[in-house]
Amino acid sequence: MPKSRSSLLTRRGLIAAGGALSLVAALSACGGTDKAKDGAGEADKTAAASGPWTFKDDLGKDVSTKAAPKNVVAFTGTAAALYDYGVSVKGVFGPTKTADGKPDVQAGSMDISKVEILGNVYDEFNVEKYAALQPDLLVTNSWDGSYWYVPEASKDKILKLAPAAAIKVGGDVSMDKALARTADLAKSLGADMNAKKAVDAKARFEAASAKVREATKANPGIKVLVGSGAADLFYVSTAKTSADLKYFESLGVEFVAPEKLDEGGFFESLSWENAGKYKADVILLDNRTGTLQPKDLAAKPTWAEMPAVKAGQITPRVTEPIFSYEKCAQLLEDLAKSIQGAKKVS
């Protein structure tokens, strides 16, 4: 995929299209206002070992620093995953705080009062505040070979200030690989992967994967549509380009396959008049801030007429998962329940 702003927006279109723009615009005032606090406590276990630090990231780059990074800045979702492993960061960029001041879903379990918010919406990144943090390392995810949520316009300035590492979560990467690589990154930054919490979380993930396999076998033929609602458009996602959906499919989940993908290859956008084009038994609905939720969609006739909606078989989808075993185990457990209890209605 080209790295232009327009092509990046094909991915971000799931929340930036139509009326969602007004919602995310309201959030922009929330970013970059918190003052970073010292991250002392159990979560602040960034590696303190002496000597050089190296990590080969998923863009094929050998990332290195003269000493173990202490001032780490990360995309919010990546920071939330590191937090689950006991690694804290100094600053974040990406959806962190909602308009009412509460943590965004992508912040996970992080205490957002203890991080500097450099940008709260897409294409927002305060380079001056980033420089003031004296960053040792920037980490983020990558969907298409680019640094997720690092603005194209200021990318060169940002990347000159500190080394950057990216973990792939799209394209040919499945959730299990994204999880393993995020765990590798956390370990390199000082996380104890033999700690009981980490061991238990991985075991829970594996058990949850088995539950999804069992559910698809016990209730065969259930068709799942992955959707996202905006004011003027309904997006139907393909399972072929996102790490979570690829993994769910490998466990036996049967997804609706959109026929005509938009530029970027992530989804097909449908006008609300045509939103009922595909029939499904279960809808996984994008739960990100800025997307329309069931209460917002109730007034749209084509939504109300969808078989899965009539049956009440709607499950939130964490469209940009927090790639820790703890958080992804919960996703799988919820998915297993949805499929196990679904009735064939399409």
C-alpha cells in the first residue's frame, strides 16, 4: 500500500469517515494536555541493565541504543500491551482519552494520568513535547509497513529524535505472531515473561483459542460479519488483512467475505441504503471511539432489518487489539460465547 496520507486514510476510514469526523475532532482538544508523572510503582519496570540494547523489528530494521531504553514513547495500543507486561512508557500518541476525560478503549489498563499524551487523534503528534521527553525509543504497530499513527508530515522530524521499532499487526501476520513479537519487545525492555501473571495470561489465551475452536465445531455454519458504522457509510471488513481476524478464521470462524474491497484492501464501504448487502448470523461491530454503536445505529432502517440485529446477535469488536495475551484472551472468550450461543438467522 502506498504510504501517502490518502492511502493511510483508507485504513483509518473505519473511524474517520462521515459523521465520525465530528466525533474525533472533538477529541483533538483532549490530547497533549497531561503532564507526565514519574512512573514509579510495579508497572515501571523498564529495563535498567547496562550496555547496548538491540531489537530486530518487524520492518526488518535492527534497532539499537547505547543503553537499555528508559524513556520510551509508544502508540497508545502498543503502550497498553507493554503495560500488561510491567513495562511503562513516558509518552503516548493515539486514542488515549475520550471527550469526557476517561481512558479510551485503546488505553487498556494503563493509568493515562501518568503518561504525556502527544496526540489523541489521527495525524496529531506534538513533536516539541516529544523532544522534551528526551526519548530513547519510539515503538508502535504497523499495518502496512509504515509507523502507525506517526504523521506523514512530521515523520522525518520524529524519527530523527530517537530510534523507532514497529510490530506488524496486519497484512500476512496473524494474532499469535503479533502477540509473540510484542512479548519479545516487552522482554527486551525488561519484562519478566516467567512471572506468574505473564505465564497465566498466555495459558488463558491458549485455553480461549481452544474454546473458539470448540464453539465453531459445536455450532457450525454461523456466518460472522465484521462491520463498522459511520454516519453515511457501513464498512464490511475482510478477514484477510487483520491479525485478529486471520487468527479467528484459523480457529474455524466463518466470516462474510466482502466482494469489492476499497483501496487498501481492508474493507468494502457501503452506503446505508445498501448496508444489508451481506447476510450474517453474528455481527462483530467496531467498538472504537468515533464509530457508531448499536444505540447510534438504531434509527437506520437497513441496520434494524439485518437478521443478526433483529436476533440481538451483535458483539463488540476490538478493531485494534491490545496485543498482550491477557487482553487477547478476553477477546477470544467473548467470541467463543457469541458463536456458541448464536442462532442461525441468515
